[in-house]
Amino acid sequence: MMRLGTLIAAGLGAWLASSTIGALPGDRLLGLILAPPRPGLAVAAAVLLAFCLRRRTAWPAVAPLAVAALPLLAPWMPAAWIYAGDGAGVIWCGVALGTAWAARRRDRAALPARRQAAAAVIAGVAWLGGIAVLVSPVAMAGDAPHYLTTTQSLLTDGDLDLKNNYDARTYRLFYGGSLEPRHTNTSPWGEDYSFHGLGVSVLVAPGMAAFGIAGATATLVLLMAVGGGVLWGAAWELTRDAGAAWFAWGALMASAPYALHAAAIYPDGPAAVAIAAALWLMARLHTRDPVPLWALVAGSMGLAALPWLHVRLALPAGVFGVTILAAIVRHQPDRWTRASWFLTIPIPSAAAWLASAYVMFGTWNPARAMLQRTAPGHWDAAPAGLLGLLADREYGLFPAAPVMLAAVVALPAFARAFPLIGASTGLVAAGVLGMSSLWVWWGGDSAPARFLAVVLPALALWLAHLWSRSGAPVRRVLSLALAITATMTVLYATIDEGGKAYNFPDGRGSIFEGLSRSVDVAQALPSLHRPGATTVSEFPLALIWLGAVAGLTITVMAVPARRGEGPAWALGSLVVAIGIAAAVGIGWRWRGGDPWTPGTATHTLLRALAKTDLALASSGWPPSVVPAARLAQGLRVSTPEAMVLERPLLLYVPNLPAGDYRMHAAPRPGRAGGAILSLALGRDAWPVTTWTVGSPAPSLSLLTDLHSIRVTGEADANLWLEPITLRTPAAPGQARRVTRFGEVLIYSMDDNSYVESMGAWIGGNRTTDLLVAAPATTAVSARLEAGLAAVHLRLEGGWGARDLSLEPHAITLVPLDRAADAPVRLRVIVQGGFPARDLGDPADSRTFGVWITFDARPTAVR
């Protein structure tokens, strides 16, 4: 009976959590889609179910089941909907991770410390490698391509002068965009040198030379996994508690600022590894055991590398260097010899660092290179920077890695136990926080809390001491915080295919906007980039969340554990989930905005309906089973709320499923009609039709899924889409844009074609897929014209498999083989091409291959 109850509880919870639920306007229509579980939730459910069946208990499924059922029990409450979406993963993955942690092997002395440290490295490679694979499509952002441009110059030119690399756009081998403005300063001798540190560019050079971008990323993954193992060793040296060491390792690895930088070519990840090595050295010196000379040299090498990674890292290098030197003199035998060995690398490295600034920029001040391009920071900006670094919903440390909030509490006890290490790590943490708050505290397009990633090993070491000195109630709180932290990192890597991992500082795009599709969770958190936001306006929200965390901590610690930590863990998880929902509700009330997001909910529900056949729909109870297409007909698809500020358009609907739609455009009450509206289908697409407000709006018939639709105009009107029917896509994937050429509609299935008003260029040395649609009474042919260079074409699909070689400006006509009005899938493989700038625009970095247009003629009537 227990196993049957366990199966029912876990199965129902998994089904509810993996379903797509939408709270819609009007009667709050509830759509519950019978969809298969998401991969992450499926893994989490499997972990929980296996644990339940083995232990013959259903307690791990209690929290996910209760939270997933909240929208069904209280659909009128916005706070009940914060886990109706990807936010369900916070509960499921969090409880699964916590269950796995609670069930870990208790015999910590079974393996020697060195083997456990090695296991930490191996686990780190698996974890960081998985995160890197998930976010790899979006990791090449911000400063990363500029760092790799320096690496490319080293490998191909053997120098650091980047002028020719930017001029020739050689970075196109690893970056598809345009790197303007250039991140260089011109030296007094005429060369263009990067104002970024050279360290990370040199570090990834061997890997990039051998395996390209994958090799550069793998270098950082391996290095940062080793850094996790080194931190494990530092925590072990100080606490002699394997559980504490593993907790410190988990706190570091699970934190998004550390894990996400393993996939981004930034200096912050390698810098954190150097700090971890310094912490191990200080921990080993604290034990007063002799430290091998090779360890002293290796630790000094890491500290010497910090200024080369970034000029702001000279502070932790200096503080930790002095601390280690003092510990060597005080506690090591043959102290002066060991001190000399420790200084062997830092002294010449510092001299070379200063000399390199003079050679490249004509100054002995390495910071001048950065200041030549940016305004210096000012203390007036510090309050906003401090609040943003710690609490901002896009770039704050604590929203992204809640477990690090406990490090603030852990520092005093750590400093009393280890005065020298506590003082130096506290000084470095305060110094990095203060310096980073003065200017561009968010770090550009980057992972959250980029500038604080370097101090995360120190914070994790404080947490190790807290764990080793705490009882079960405190450890329960720490475990919950760690589970939420790891889950947040997974969500960063998976929501929108990693699109939230490296954010743009615009007040939008926060990971919290993806937790629920029915309410705006992000609105309840501080945002320093939100339009109109100030320190005064956002600080109260930070206090609300600080109070909520304090209250939840006390409550979870007070949960009785008379029947074991299992039920206490389940009840604690439920308390945290409900407490977070309450804090979000308080944040909404203080902010004063509308928490409901009917546009986002409707859009999400439509996409889910397109992938299933049956759904549950209800305006009351119990819900009824109806065909998905029928439920879709009742939807009113408008612009998702997250896109309203981002795109000042009358209507913007992304990721639209294939099907037939009716456009509605009505003037607002008291407004006159007659304004002209334009409809464009897809990204950077030309309008396919225009009409006036008040006249019949156009209907859409999409043969495949589409990137987006956009309606622009000077009208003040209400616009929305009404789904008529949904259909199976005619081509896999999502069309990037749809272009009309007379009676022919061309669906571009990728970004390898460049559409213009009269036709399209197919990119040189690229493969592009097209979907062609035309009326049944027309015969369609393609006109292919080579550009300024000869090209070789391989044509596949609806025009038959054939190879063509075209001389410059040569033209050929190819008829399409069509059956009635069925769409035709085409593939064009181009070899050769010419730079687009040869057509007159020197800023155009594209490569063109062949110009293609389509001609439709009436067929003979039989």
C-alpha cells in the first residue's frame, strides 16, 4: 500500500509539474496540457521515485505535489501561479538534489582525502561540462569574442596588434556578428592593442589552436573543475570534515556566477581558480605542516597571473600574497628560503606587467589602458553598485546563488577560528565588492555577479566552517539553499535554451521572467536596470526579501525532526516554497503593478497546444477533456508582457506555431481608425502586407513554425491574433522569416540567406534551407545569378539533386517540381563567394554567394 501511494503521489506531482498551465483573462480559463515531462523534471522525478521506493516513504513527493497543485486549489491568487511553468523545476530539482544529498554515503572516512578531492575534480568536469554544452550557443557574447580575437592574433600573426584582425574581420571564424566598437587603444607607436588583460587570451590559446572554440572552452572547464578540487582540499585542511569540504565544493560549483563562467571566455573563472589555490596554500600553512616547494611556486604563479587577467585583480593578488608570505615567515621551517621561492615568479611577473603597459600604451600605469576608453568610477555610484551586485534580479549574487547569503553570517565565526585567513579573505571580499560597485558593476553582457565570481571560493570556505560547526537544523537550511542554488544554475542553462545565462543590462531578460508564464515573478525583485529604477526605489524590495529569508530560516530550523530528517526536509521544502510565494506577493503589493501576464500565459498555452492532441479545460471544477485545437480557438494571442518594453511594436508574437490565424485590429475607444499598419513575418523581415485600421485585417496561413510576427504603424489600436486551426509543420525547425515575391512566399529556415526587396543573397560557403509556397495554378522557377565571383552550387529538394557551376554574373533558371499547392522544400549549398563590402559598403562583414529570385507563371488550364 505504501508503494502504491508513493507511485500515485510522485506520478501525480510529476504530471502536474510537467504540464503547461495558463491563467488567462476573463474567467481565468485554466488550460492543463497533457504533455510529457520536461527532461529535467523527468530526471528529478526518477530520482525522487527511486528514493521513495527504496525507503518505502512518500515524503520526497509531498512538496512537489503540494506546490504543483497550488494553481488548481487557488486559481484566483497570483502567488499560487509562480511555480506554474519552469518554476516547477525549482521545487522538483531542488527536492531531488536535496534528497540525493540527504541520502549520500555517511561513511566519510571510507576514502582518503586525496581520492575524494580527485572525485570532486571528476564530478566538476561532468557538471561544468554539461553546463557548458547547454549554454554554448549563447556563450559567445559580450567581451568573449574580443578576448578570442587576441588569441587568434597570437596564433595566426604571432603578435598582439589587433588592427588587421578587426579590419579583415578574421573573428568571423568564431563569431558571426560585428565586433564594433573595437576594444583597443592605439599605442604611441601605431599598433592597436586590446585594453583587456592578456591572461585569459594566452591561457586558452593551446586549446583553441588544437580544437577551436571547443578547445578554448574545454580548457576553462578543466581548469575550473581542478579549482573545485583544490577548494575541496582547502576546506578539508581547515575542518577535517569531508562533509564540510563537499558542501564547500557544492556551494562553489552550484553557483551560477562560477558555473556559467566555465563556458564563457572571461577572466573571472580562471581568477577564481587562482584564489582557490591561494586559499589551499593558506589553509595548509595554518596547519603549520611543511609545504612542498612546488606548492609554494604553484600558488605564487596563480597570484602572479591575477593582474594579467584583469587590472582590478591586483588587489586580491597583493592581499593574499602578503598574507601567505607572512604565514611562511611565521610558521614554516627554513622560512627565508621558502619565502624566496614563493617570490620567484611574482616579482618578475609584476615588473613585466608594468613594462607591458609602457610598451603597449606608453604608460607605466596598467589601469590607464582601461581608463583611456572608459570614465573612472566614482564613489557616488557605490550605493547602486553594492545593491545591484548583491540583489539585482539580473546580476545580483544572492538571487542567482542564495546559498552565498549564508556566507555573510558565517564570516565572524570563521574569522575567530582562523584570524589570518579570515582577515585576508574578508578584506579581499570587501575590496572586490567596493571596487566593483564604482563602475559597470554588472560586467557588461555576462553571467550574474561576474565581478564577484573571484571571491566565491572564499565565501565557500566560510560556508565549510559553518557546516562543520552546525547541527541538523542549520544544515537543513544550508542544504535547502544549496539545492535552490543548483536548481537556479540549471534553469539559467535551460530556460530559453540558455538565453537567460548571459544577459543584457536592460531591466528585462531576467531568469525570473521565465519561472512562470502566468504571473510576473521578476516584478517582485529589485532591478537597478528597470526604467526609472533608483537605489531608493529598489532598496525596500531588498529588505523585504532579506526579512523573508530570515523568517524562512527560523521556520525551517524549527521544523521538528522526531521521525528523521526525511519528513523534516519535505516539510522544510514546502515551507520554503510557500514562503517564497508569500514574499513574491508582498513584493507585488509594494511595487503596485499588475502581476498577471495573460499575454505570456496565452502564448505559452498556444505553443503547448500545438504539441499535443488533448487538453483539460475548465472555468470551474472538474475540468473537461477537449481537443487541443478546440481550446486554441478560444485564445486571444497578444504581445507577451516581457516583450512590451523590449520592442515598441503594436503587436509582437514570438515563436508562433504553424496554423491559420485571424488578425484583429480595432481602434481603442474614442480613437479614429484609418491608420496604416504593416505586417512582417519573422526576424528582420520585410512587410508582407499592409492594411488600415477599421478595414478587414489580413488572415495568416503559416506552413511551419515561425520566429515571430511584427505589426507596426502609427495607430492607437488593440491588436491580437485568433487561432483558427493548428497544423503539423511542413518543415522541421522554425522559419526565421517569410518574404513575399509576387505570389510566391519564401520561408527562410535559417540565417544563411539575406533577403532584400527584390530577392535574396545566399551566403557564400554556406548551406541554406528554404520552403517555397505558391498558388496551385502557378508554375514556379528559381533564377540563380552569381555575384562578383564564381560559385559552385549543389541543389537538393524540390528542384532535384543537381550540381551547377556559375561564372561571375552568370544566370540560370531552375524550375521547381510541385504537386498542386503543396509547399516545396529547397536546399542550396554554396561553395565560393565574395565579400559583401565589395558592393560599396565597407562596414558590411557578410559574404555573398548567389542571388536568387522566384518567378511564378499561370499554368495552362486543362
